Amino acid sequence: MSGLVKRSFSLSGHRTSVALEPEFWAVLTAEATRRGLSLAGLVAALDATRDPDRPLASALRIYALHAGRS
């Protein structure tokens, strides 16, 4: 897992950790700021609306990919 940065969040009352590349965290942090949310708030919002068959890390990467294109 070299190159990955792990962050921990409390989602729906459960602690979870997500490991992503720093570039994805940078886009997610910028998007959270743009939306007036904390990073934890953005992750919670995305977690609440993601397809339950998609891992959280994948959902965050895909969101960052789309956010980075706009």
C-alpha cells in the first residue's frame, strides 16, 4: 500500500478507514471546501448515496475523477 494515505471517518455510527492516493484526497478536500463541507461531511454524504455493492474507496475515487473533470 505504498503511496496510499489512510484516513479514518465515523460513518453511520461506525468507524471506518479509507486508503487513497494523495491526489484523490486533494481533489476530495477541494471539492468539500467548494461545497462548504468538511472532508468528513463530504465522505459521509457520498457514503450515504453510493451503491452498496461499490466499495467506499472506489466511490470516492470515481467522485474525485468526475469532480476533477468539471
